[in-house]
Amino acid sequence: MAFDRAVRRQLESEDYVFAHFTDPFGGYALCEHKAEHGYRAIYEANGFPSQELRYTHPQTEGDRRFLSKLRRQELFCLMNADLVVTGSEVTRQFIQGLGVPGEVIRVLHAPVDLAPYSPEAMGQPDGVPMRVVYLGSQVGYQGLPTLLRGFNTLRAAPTCIWQWWGPNTPTGKAT
């Protein structure tokens, strides 16, 4: 609620052409007041707290009132944003399935140059071990089990050094 009030105060202190947000916590106030202040609202919807909080904050799992309010705020933001940007076709389909018109949804894939990860580039002609780094937590939806299974298949391949860092995760190193 304090963050919501801060967003509202900021809206009254400046004129904006557009407002970009990534979650319903600040986005709700932005969507609620966009007509009054005349800016366009852009929702970068790459995650949904109503789905993810059970992993990051397990204590919220049983709080049906809070989660229901959060879902309503997410939907309000999705339905009232002038543009919804997301990073995958799967998420676009999910958002459109909630009733958001397809013409306001854009998929922008992460700008990653994949050339350094081609099979030719990943080989080890010089005998230098391949390095794999994981940055993230151990929650299931972030894909750590998939990475570990992939790493397991590398054990038969040339030497590989694996490192990971994340919240509540001891820094690890395996060869």
C-alpha cells in the first residue's frame, strides 16, 4: 500500500508520455490513473506474482484473500494496459486466454546472441574446460532440474566446470 501511494504521488508530480511497469504492485495505480494523467501504460508481463509467490514466499499459499486480490490486480493491469509486452509465445497465449486482445500483446524475445553457443563454438578443441554458470534460485519453475539433467549428460563429454549462485544457494563448483 505504501508503494502504491508513492506511485500515485509521483504521477501527480510530473507529466509522463508513457509508464512502463513489470508487475501489478505499481502497475495497478498506473493503469487506474492513466486517463486522468494522459500517458500510455506498457505492461512488461514476464511473470505473474499470483503464480510465483507460492515458490518465493510459501507463507502466502493459504492466503486466499490476498492471492485473489493479486489476481484481480494482474487482470486489471493486463486489460487496461495500452501495450502488453512478454518474452515468449507461451506467455502471449496465456495472456490472450485471459481475455486480453491479441492486438495489444507483443512478444519480444530476450536479445541474446546465440552464435557463441553454437555446437562448433561449444566444442573443446583447445582442451580448455567448458564453463556453465547458473544464476538463480532453486525453485522448480526456474529450470535448475533441467540444467542438472543436462549437466549430467556432459559428464561423458569433455571436462566441464559448473558454478551456481542464487538466494539461499551455497556457491557450488563441480568438475
